[in-house]
Amino acid sequence: MSVFRVVLAGWLTFISLQITAQDAHPVTYVNPFIGTSNYGATNPGAIAPRAMASVSPFNVAGRLDLNPLEKDSQWLSNPYVYENKFLTGFSHVNMSGVGCPDLGVILTMPTTGALETSHIKYGSLYSEEVAKAGYYSTKLDKYKVQVEATASTRTGVTRYSFPQGKSNILLNLGLGLTNEQGAMVHIVSPSEIEGMRMVGSFCYNNAQAAYPVYFVAKFSRPADDFGIWKTPYNYEGTEAQWMSYNGKTRIKKGFTREVVGDSIGAYMTYDFKEPEQVELKIGVSYVSIENARENLEKEVGALSFDEVYAQTRQQWKNKLQVVEVEGGTEEEKTIFYTALYHTQIHPNILNDVNGEYPEIATGKIGKTKGTRYTTFSLWDTYRNYHQLMGLLYPEEQLDMVKSMLEMYDENGWLPKWELNATETFTMVGDPAAVVLADTYLRGLTDFDVEKAFEAMLKSATDTTGNPLRPGLREYIEKGFIGVDSDIEGPVSTTQEYNIADYAIAQLAEELGKKKVFKEFTKRSLSYKKLYNPETRFLQPRHRDGSWYAEFDPLAGANFTKNPGYIEGNAWQYLFMVPHDIAGLKKLMGGNKKFEKRLDKLFAEGQFDMANEPDFAYGYLYNFIPGKQYKASEKIRELIDTYYKNSPDGIPGNDDTGTMSAWVIYSMMGIYPVTPASPLYTLVTPTFDKIKLNLNQKFYPHDLIIISKDQSSERNPKVEVDNIELEQLFIPFSTENLPKKIIFQ
């Protein structure tokens, strides 16, 4: 779906193009503006599936009067916010749906008239935005210049339509989302610029691991004039008295040697006798300038803007047609396919076309024969995202697992929240263990499972300098982490370790390691030591076993600080025991009391759709005999409330596709409620018919059909391959794969 954004009388309005029957391929339903408001942190820029490069409009710098959500005024992690109006360029390496700022660099900006290098002065209002899968365009009102963007995997391509007269293309290396500084620029010729920009410090963690991103920019038309600029620090004190250039921007016209600094950039100037177009191709690499140039030449070369876009659009068509839906509204199809689009952005490709990539922690250059992935937001994605990838894109999921094991080889540890070969140590728990076990147990076994098991055990048993499981010794000895242990979110962390231990136990059982299975099954149930029967919550305890006296079950909501929990409160973590719902029900006093407690969570507004620990809560009604209808009702309510065909159509950070994976599963009527267990629970699907086109290299048949009739909305009876289910759970792996799921 092509979507225009227009401003009418101060109101932001969407105008959707009509989709004819012959055009209604899944790709036409993608609306990249979804998630660009409400801190969804997506952007509408042009990107190819799982690409290293992307081209996003950058509208989060400067002019608080026009940009109320300005990058330096708050913790802003996206290069674009739908409500903002002041644009200062187009960034070429970006992230989607993350919660911390980084990247958003290598900015280009077309201008007209006299050269201006300050983004506050050269920035422009913009209008007539169009966003499609692999394409973005807008008009810069100040300059009457139309900008179009597309991208291949490692190259961003822009096309600028200039009016007659003097025009400029600026390359600003001082601006970006990252908190790192430092860059190099070198004008090779009137039609080529090369250089690098330092990035890193995601979530303000691990600043010593900052790293460069390299680029080569090629212009379709040689410039009539060119040069670089550099703005030095504003010095104070005695030495400033004789520095005539102190803090002043210096422009070096025609300069062709390298320039290094923080606030630097380059420009190409043209004097057009009539309206002209210039195409700009920027190849990127995390290895070297030479690799960036090779990426550009081999992926794009002499291809035109339109040819690159045609190839990228076809890639998106191939990706999205793995699922075909019938019935439902046009809005629902747009929500569904845009969510599927968002799941194909991260994890993204790190290796260059020659296979080279930076190794994690070592600083060496490695080489892969397959695909090396990066951007592993595992605290989020272990819950549903990787299960969905294994179902719809199993080859990609296996390459992600292999990438994680390569990191173990290089770094000695599995990743926690890895970004561009750096470990950011963001969030808590040991989520990689869950992903590895879950993938194998679902039948995707083409990886070194013994190495994976070795890595998982190391994370779970090594109590000396363990970067993945702080407080592990205390956890092993006591079964929980004390609130006085200086470990962030001790209740949440204990629960996360329990889930990881459950995953290890399940894989151990599959591999015939009975002793490990028994030990880690016991460890996975230690959350019970935190259940206080008087408050009826999982509550912080001191190391000596006494309860934390200042406990407030409401404290910690909306990302405020709480001594017991990470990004949530006691309500929002109460049911996060997906591996032992039966045990949790028993603690609470049985089915009726469990149901009452779950009802209260929703009734009192303590459910948080924007926070991953709560994802499975609507599905928990399926664990209560006779109350399964509540699951279908609740999931439908959550979809209708939180997911929309609008900029605020994601309930918070998309978290590299995790929020999107939730709504995809929920609209299909299946959900992997227990990580590391090849089991799905069922609710009434949104669509009348869903066809999953499976990869037969990995699955025994090529198609799963999920269908419903009109009578199945409230309390469905479900048949799986002509057998009526007594409970709404089905095994789901390569060995137990249904062909038909029918809601009657």
C-alpha cells in the first residue's frame, strides 16, 4: 500500500491509495509509517530485507518549535518521528524499533542556493511523503527539491530532482543518533567521496567498544565545485585569544586530502541550466572503505535508481508471500503485512559481499560462507520472534543460530544484546539459551548442537566473571537473587534465569543428558521461593530470606524504577512463568483463583502490551478448563486496541520486530506460549483463511491452512487434521506439523 502523508489544517491525515484486485499482492499492504509515532521507533525509510544499509528521513535534530521530539531533548532512538516537521537529511545506517539511540549517521541533504553547512540553517519543512516497501520520497518545501530513496542490501540509493540554478548535495558526518564522535572524509574525485564515521555506545553501555562504519558515495553527475567543512571545538582560556578560527566553521574548497574531526562534512555543488536529477549511491561496510566500494559495485554498479527499486521490491514480494490471507478488512491486512515487513528488518546482515565481517570483541576480520547476522535484541525476541522465523523463514533462523555460535567461538560467550559485533549487555537474563534450545526442539537441527549445549551450560554454571548472568552464584545457592545483592531487577532476573534453565533442561532431555535435565528442571522452578502467599505476588526478598518490607506491587509501571523488577511492576511480572503455568496455578490456589487474579490484572489496567513479559498473558485463559473462550476474546480485544493502520499503530518500541511478531501470530490464531517447548496454543484467527507456504527443505509438507467459519468467534471448536481438540494446544515441529487447522 502506498501511503501519502499530508497536512490539512494542522491535522495529520492518511490518504490510502485504492488497491485493485490485481494489485493486491502482500507487498501492496505494507505501510512503513506504522510505528513512527508512540515510540514505536520504526522509520518509513527505504530498506531491502535484512539490509545493512537503509535510507531514512532524519527529522529529529534541532528546532524544538517544529520538532517536539528532538533527539537531544530525550532518550530518542529513531531517526524519524511522524509528528516532527523539520528535516535535516537522510541517514544511511539505521535501526528499527529499538529502545536506545545509535547509528543514524552518514547523512545527505540536497539544498539550493548559497552553501550552508549548519543543519539548523539548511534544514527544511517537507511534504508529499510517500512510503512503500523499499521506497520513500518527499518534497523539501524550502528548496522545491523532490527526494526519492531506495536501497539494496549494502547500498543506499537516492535520487534528487533539482530546479534550475545553483544546488548542493551535503554529506554531514557530524550529525547522527549515536553518542560517539569522530569521522574521516576524503573527496576522491568530483563524483566520489569516501570515509568513515564512528558509532556505538548503544544504551550508553560499553562505550569502549565504539567502532567505525565505512562508506563510499558515488554521484551520477560530476560536481561543478566541491569541498569539505570542519567546525572545531570552541576553546576557552588564554589560547582562545589568538585562535581567529576558534569555533568557526572552515570551508576548504577543492580539498582532496583526508579530513578528520567530529563536526565535518563534504559538499558537491552544481549549477544547473535546467531542472536536473542526480542519483547518489552510498555503499557501506563495517570492515573497510575497500569493502564498501566493492559492496556498492557488486550490488548496484551501473544500475539506475528505478532498477534498484524494482529488484528490492521483488525481494519484498518474495519475503511477504510466505503467508497469504483471505477475509478480514483492508486495514487488518495492512496491519498484518506491515508487521511481517517489520520482522524482516532485524536481525540484519553484517557481512560484506565477500563474506568479511568484524568479529565480536577480537577486532579481527572474520569471513563467513553463509550469512553473519547482527542486532540480536534477545531479551525481546526469544519470546516469539525466533519461533516465527523458524516457521516462516527456517533458513534465516538457522543462520541466526550459527551467527550466535560464531560469536561464542570469537568471544567465549553467547550474545545477550549484540549490535554490529559489540556486546551491549542490555537487559537481563540469558535469552540466547532459549533461542538455541527452541530452534533445535522445533526440528531445525542443522547446527552444532553440542557446541550450543556447551555454550549454554557455560552461561548457566560459570560463576566467575560471567557477563550474561550476574548474581549467578547466589541464584544457584539460594534459588533467587536478593534485593540487597546490587543486581538490577532481582525478581525479574530470577524469573529470566528460570526460563533459560527450563530451556537447558528441555534440550538436555532431548540429547539424553538425564542428570542435567533433572538439575535444571529443579532450578527452573525456584521462582516459587519468591511467591509470598500473603501479598500473592512474586516479591523481592533479602539474601537472608526476609521479605522486602517496602514492597509496592504498583511501583515500576511505565518504566519507572523499582527495586525488584526490570521495566515493570509486580503485576506485570506475576504471570511470567510460561514454563510452569500448572505450578503457578497451584501456588495461587487452583484454577478459579488463578482466573480471578488474571481477570484483575486486566480489569485494573496492569497489563502492559508494550512490555514483553506480558505478551502471553491473554493466552493464559487457555490453561483454565472451560475458560478458553476468554483467550480468544482477550486477544481480539488487544489487537483492536493496540494495533492500528496509523503512525501510532504499534503499542511501543517494536523491539526489532517482537511486537510485530506478536500481532502476526495473534491474527493467525496460533502462539508459542512456552519458549523452548514446540507447542502452540490457539485462539480464533482474524482472517477467514490463512495459508502458510512452508520451505520444504525443512518441513515435510509445503502448506498449512488455518481457517474459520463465522460461528467460531466466541467459543471455537477446533479440528486439526480432522481430529477435534479437547484442549487448545497442538505440537508444532518438523516432526509434528499439522496440515489443516479449522476453527468451527
